[in-house]
Amino acid sequence: MSETDDALNGSASDRARRMLEEWEADELAAFLARQPEGREEYETASGVPVKRVYTAVDGARTALEDIGLPGRYPFTRGPYPTMYRGRLWTMRQIAGFGTGADTNRRFKYLIAQGQTGLSTDFDMPTLMGYDSDHPMCVGEVGREGVAVDTLDDMEALFEGIDLTRVSVSMTINPSAWILLAMYVALAEQRGDDLNQLSGTIQNDILKEYIAQKEWIYPPRPSMRIVRDTIVYAARHMKRYNPVNISGYHISEAGATAVQEAAFTMANAIAYVEEVVKAGIPVDDFAPRLAYYFVSQADFFEEVAKFRAVRRVYAKIMKDRFGAVKPESMRLRFHCQTAAATLTKPQHKVNVIRTAYQALAAVLGGAQSLHTNGLDEAFAIPTEEAMKLALRTQQVIADETNVTAVIDPLGGSYYIESLTTEMEERIFAILDEVDRMGGTLKAIEDGWFQKEIADSAYAFALKKANGERPVIGVNKYVEEEEKDAAIETHPYDPQTESRQIETLRRVRSQRDGGRVARLLEDLKAVAADEDANIMPVTIELVKARASMGEIVESLKELWGTYRETPVI
């Protein structure tokens, strides 16, 4: 900041301080004497104290260079110079149920409604690496996502959809590398150029140990798999995001907004360190790292969170890892409105919650957005609920005019002060993780898990005593709801038998000997820490090896993981 800027800011700050003191002694004091405020202290959902009013006194905390300009380091105001004036965020409603063919029909419906990107949910057996005919999977096949056992299912899932013209996100974690292998195999089978594919696999295994609890192998071999997918994509898929480092599930488990951002950055640091150790220069892969955050209920805190985490990430990549390319420091994120805020009582109110959360994501500069359906507290959303959720985004994009100005809340005394406060708190947590020995050590010690559990408990108490109002649950409760009846998405009981029939047909028609040989090759590659697991996995799925066969073969080498309970 120049001396002139310092003088101007100092002068403005001094005037604001004098005006504030006079106002507090005069109008405010007289008014409070007649009508006290609702409570003694106010704070954000993360516990950040909130003042009564913000002035230039507070704005002086943030240097002009830290606010910056869109598309310029440290990217507080957005990752791109034109933001939504040049291109809207990707509208990416998630879909997944039944078989590949079932979900394919939902994809085509959403595309016809104006959706601009695909997002795929997989069922629990697929997430956990079980084949649909495994005894553990009875009753779960295709229930909460699409079932994928073999490449045949991937073919059905994307039948009639040009993978080079649509961005495809896949919500998958411990078995993500196998889904990526299937996606690559399908594209090669069609003759597509892998460098023309865009999209992402979630593939963030660290947040599973921290929050979502869906893992297969222990943390360290799981990190190796993520490393291999990032390295493979850096070399063969220039437009593809091989990991979507995810704060969403950390928040949904009960973390505050500050913890969500800080824990996500801690995971990012661990992944970057792992890939750099494999000999890949940071600027060769960092531009394709993607992020995934929630937009929660505290409107201004969420806007400030998105701005703060962009700034934190830019400084980490530049100062800690020596990134040179601007795109290596540019945090791009997908956002989803908060499923944890959806309620069964007065479920139509969920439309309003979702709209405000989506607006916060847009004002915070999201690159991609999913809006929840009003019925998701009951089941996966119906087509009608998904259409209304998509229309919510379209109204924000086309009717509100908020896309006309980049970072329209930038320069607000409150927003800038809160952004700086959150940045400082995020870095304080990252310093604490470093002192503990890094992210993996903190996971193994249960530190993240305990922090989230404590925050979740504190928030639950506030809801229980009414300090945190939830409309329809602890405030404005209706004893007998007139609109309680709701049509939910039906589960087809024939899904499981149809899926198992396809799996058994594939097994009977493939070259079993070739699959067996490739499974042995897979174990040999996995035993070599310096080898990359992706090429042999791609060959396996092309040979019609199943998800469960690939996963089970590596359990023989790496074992499974049982978490140490956090008390």
C-alpha cells in the first residue's frame, strides 16, 4: 500500500472512529436505554464475534492488495477476470439411482431442462467397492445412487451423451480410481481424445477419514491411489480434475465454516506434498486441482468463507509450494447447498433455504453449483423437485442481475473484515496441524474427528435450546402439518435382480483367464511404491473385471482400516 493510500485510509479511519464514538455516546446510548437489544452478544455460526455496525475502522484491517481484483493474485474477488459476465457457473444437479440405464434417462431429462453439467451419485456398494451380488449389498443396490459393477454399466450410464461436450462429475471416493479407469476406457472405446474430457472425480479420501467415514484401505495406501490418479491425469487428461478436495462433507459432519475451510486446506497441502514427492512439479498438476464446499445458512459468513479460502489457497500455493503459474494458485470450486439444513417438517420451506444458500454461493464466486431438492430430507429427489432446484439457479442467473458485477459485496466493511478474520483463523488452524506433524498424523491421532465432534455437539445444543432457530423444527412449529404428505422417489425392487443379472452375464462372456492374470499384475504394481496403478486398472476394466474383484485383490496386499474411536 502506498504512503498516499496509508494517509487516506488513516484519515478515513480516524474520522470513522470519531463518528462512531459520538454515535455510541448519543443516539445509540439513548435508544438502548429505551429498547435493549435482543441479546448481549452476537456471532456468526462459526462463533466469530459480530459487531453492531462496521465502518472504515474495520475496513482498515484489510490491505488493498489483499482484496485485489478478479483474476489476479490473491484471487479474493474471484478466480477469473470476467467471472459470470463471461461465463455463468456450471449448473450441475446430482443424479443417480437404479441401473446405468435408469440414471441415463434422468441425465437426459436434466439436460433438456437446461442443466449444463452432469453430476453422478453412486450407490453404497459401488462407493465401498462391493459387487452388487455380494451378501453385504442386499437391499442397497441402486437405492441411493447408481449401481456400477463393470464397464458395461458405465456404457449404459452415458449412452447417447458426448463426453467431450459435457463436464461430468462423479461423487466417488475409495473406489474413485476404478470409476476413472472405466471413464477413460469408455472414452477410448469411443475414440475420444482424453485431453478433451472435462469433469472430476471427487477422490478425496482424507475427508473420508475425517468426516464421511467411507473408506476401504488404510490412509497411507489410499493416499498413494489419489497420488496416482493426479499423476495420470496430469500426463494424459489436461482438462480433467482428478480430485475434488471436499469441505462439504466436513461441514455436514458438524464442522464450523472456519473448520470446513481450514481442514480442506490441510488436506490439499497433504495431496500436493504427496504428488510433489513423486517428482511432478507443482505447476504441472496444481491447475487441475478442484474444490467442493457447502453453502450453509449464515449468509454473510458463507460469502466471506469463499473469499477467504481463495486467498488462503493462493498464499499456500505461492509461499509454501513455490507455484509460479497464476492458475496453480487459482482456487476453483463446486458448491452445494446444505443438505443438513433440510427439514421434514414444513418441507416446502426447504425451497427458500436453498435459494438463499445458492445466492451466497454465487455472491461468493462459485464455478459450479448444485441446489438441493425440497424433498431430499425424505429420499433422493424426484424429477419435479430437481427441476424446481434447477430453476432456482436459473432465476438467480437470469432474473436477479447479480451476475452483472463481479464480487458485488467486495469493499463492504463487514464482508472485508469477516473475510480477513476467517483467513486469520484458517491459518491458525493450519499452523496447529503443522505442529502436530501434518494432516495424516492428525487423522491417525483423531484430532480432526474430535474437533468436528465437539463443534457438532455444540451446534446441536444450540438447536435444542432454541439459540439457533430452525423454522418448523424449534420455531413456528405446527402440530398438525397440512402439507406433510409428499410424493417421494420410488425405489424399484427389481433393480437389484436386474443389476445382478447384467453382472453375471458379463462374467460369463469375458476372458476369465485374462482377468486373473491382470489381477496379479495389479497386485505387483501396487506393491511397487514408485509405479502408477492407473494403467493396469484401465486394462482390467477393459477386460470386464468387476469393481469388487479389483478392490478385493488389493485388500490382500493392503488390508482394511478400522478407525480408533474418538472420545
